[in-house]
Amino acid sequence: MNTQTITFHPKAPHKTTSQDVVLSALPPLSLYVHVPWCVKKCPYCDFNSHEFKEQGADWEYEYIQALLKDLENTLPLVWGRRLVSVFIGGGTPSILSPESIDTLLAGIRARIPYVADMEVTMEANPGTLDNAKLKGFRDAGVNRLSIGVQSFDDDLLAQIGRIHNGAQAREALATAYQLFDKVNLDIMFALPNQTMAQLQADVQTALSFKPTHLSYYHLTLEPNTYFHRYPPKLPDDELALDMQAYIETALESAGMTHYEVSAFAKTGHESVHNTNYWQFGDYIGIGAGAHGKISRHDGIVRHAKFKHPQTYVAQMSQGNAVESEQHLSRADLPFEFMLNALRLRDGVKVSHFAAATGLTIADLEPALSTAQTRGLMVNEHGVLRVTDLGWRFMSDVQALFLQE
Ligand SMILES: C[S@@+](CC[C@H](N)C(=O)[O-])C[C@H]1O[C@@H](n2cnc3c(N)ncnc32)[C@H](O)[C@@H]1O
Ligand code: SF4
């Protein structure tokens, strides 16, 4: 990949080259806010999340102020644009108090314009929720909750080191559905020693809540996790495939559409925020380790913030926490775009690819023709999408668009 990494300096002008991207229109803009703490680190998790340790009375306040300052620093890159969504993710944002979330969301609304029906999602762990807290989050402006249920089975939850049991997961969901119009639940499958009967029970319990959005993830053993060092006994590939087939059939029979590799939704309940990522939209990333992608008429820039929470807060206290900034070149874009867009079941229009990247369909060659010849992708009436075969071999299709 032809990429250029430079040290961030807000006033350093980027010199335009023939490799630069020129855009005629700017895509929708989202905001991602990272909260890097959890009550306890789960043994399978490689997210930027740290076990919470007492760190002085004002830690929440200090972090929220750092986030707002971080947002202010980014504003010159997005003048005049409106946010379509905010996603407060982690980590476990629900360890913060409703007052902190209120300060954060009020601070965001005061600093940047937003659309009237802006989607505001917060990730939550059932072990950190009660009725009063959920009401507080809703009153602060959160209008979509994403709950990390993972399973309803007490034994499986204990095996994957979760801080909650099945009853707490059911209670959190029941309250969330009373208070919020939009709720997502995350479920994982192919868990240690999980049987088909246990998976079926999880799916049926999830469906008993009549979910409008559900994300299903195959447990993966990520490097640098406890499970990678001490692998548990997992279902074999054949059983995992049968589990996946059961999940897809059951959710589709319940009227949900499998609109992205891991996401199912009732029509109209698709995630605005994630769909913007998958369609190569723009997003500001604030908080420890947060990534952003911002288009300007003269190019597309990615930025990353310092990863460790303490480093991030210390850097912000000195004015800015951008660790790296990268200008994408034309050669980067086919892969950058396809990495996300291929995940969408309905694919993307060729015209959207052109608007979001400044490229033409010819710039996708020879990868597109190879994918079509191998039956992995189709171009139907100006819409590019993966076939059923391509869906099963997603990483192979994505790799075709990687240029040396
Ligand atoms: C960033 S986590 C945030 C959710 C929240 N912290 C929680 O765990 O309750 C988002 C989701 O990714 C999924 N996930 C995390 N690690 C995974 C892994 N190693 N394999 C598969 N799914 C994983 C889980 O379903 C989790 O709910
Ligand atoms: S609660 Fe979520 S983010 Fe935190 S360690 Fe567990 S899976 Fe990772």
C-alpha cells in the first residue's frame, strides 16, 4: 500500500500531489467517543479497554473535559458539517455516571451542529446497569442502547469471564426495551464447550424480546488475550458452521434482515452509525486510541489518538492527543473502501464509490474482474455486491483489492 505517515501538526499544510484524492462532495459525518475502562477485562477481548482502578475523585470529570477539548481540536477540519450520529463505545461506557454522559452530550451539542434525529448510541454491559442509570442515560440524550449480552447461559457467561449472569442480562434487556426505541444486543457463539442446544436456547431467548437489531459474533481468539495464551476447548468448525446457519435461519424467520456480515435488523432499525462506517462515511474519533477518518475536498485523512488512557489524558492536558495522521493516496482507496462496503449485503452503488473516493470503477481493476470471474462479486445495474460465495470467503474478496 502506498501510504504516507506524518507527524501531526495542526498548522502544517498538506502539499497536493498527483496521488491525491479530489472529492466533489463530502460524505455524512459521525462522531465516535471511546471510553477505555471496564469493571474487569474479559479473557477474549483485545479492545482498548483497561480494568478500572480507583484513580482519584475527579477522573470522570477530567476524562469528559479531555474528550470535549479533543473534539474542539478537530472542529477546524469539519466546519459547517452536521453530525448524523454519535457512538459512545468502549470499553464499557456504562461505567460512567448519567451525569457524566449528560455533560459529554451537552458539550458535544454545544460544539458541533447535528441533524434533528441524530442517532446517539451507547454501549452497555448488563453488569453495570440498573433502572435509574438507564433512565439517566436516556434523559441525557442517548436514544439507542447496545447491550453486550453475549449469552443468557450462566455457565457459558462464567466461562468467558463476564461480570453478569443470564438473569441480569434479561433484566437489563427488559428495562432497555421499556425505555429506548432502539436497542441492539450483542451475542457471541462458538463459545467454550458450547453445545447446539445451548446456542438454540440463546437464540430463542434473544428472539423472545422481539429484537429490532442484533449483532452475532463468532468468538475469535485474538493475539494478546488470555484465551490466546490459554486456549479453551471450542466447538469444531463443523459445529460452528451449523450454529451460524441456525442463527441466520432463526433470525431471518423472525423477520430480521441480515444486512451486514454480523448484523441483523428489522427494516428501518439498521444502525445509522455503523452503516456510515461501512459506506466509507466520515467520522471524528475522540478518546483514548480513537481513530477518525475525515474527507476534505483535497483529500482524505485518518488520525489516531494516543492509546493508553493515562497518556491520552496527559497529552490532552498539554493541548492535543493526536498520535498519528495519515493522508490516504489514490492507491489506498480501493481496499479502504471495499474492506467495509463488501460487508453490506445489498452492496453499494458504483456512483457512491465514485463520490466517496473520487475514483472511477476502472480504478477497481483488475481486482473487480477477478472477483467477478471467480463468482465472488457481481455488478448488477450499477450496484457492486458480494455473491453468496463471496460472503463466505469475505477476507479473500477483500484481499483482492489490496494493491502493492
Ligand atoms: C467493544 S465490545 C463492547 C461491549 C461491552 N464492552 C461488553 O462487552 O458488554 C463489542 C462486542 O464485540 C464482541 N466481541 C468482543 N471481543 C470479541 C471476540 N474476541 N470475538 C468475538 N466477538 C467479540 C462482543 O459481542 C462485544 O459485545
Ligand atoms: S466488557 Fe466488553 S470491552 Fe470490556 S473487556 Fe469485556 S468485552 Fe472487552
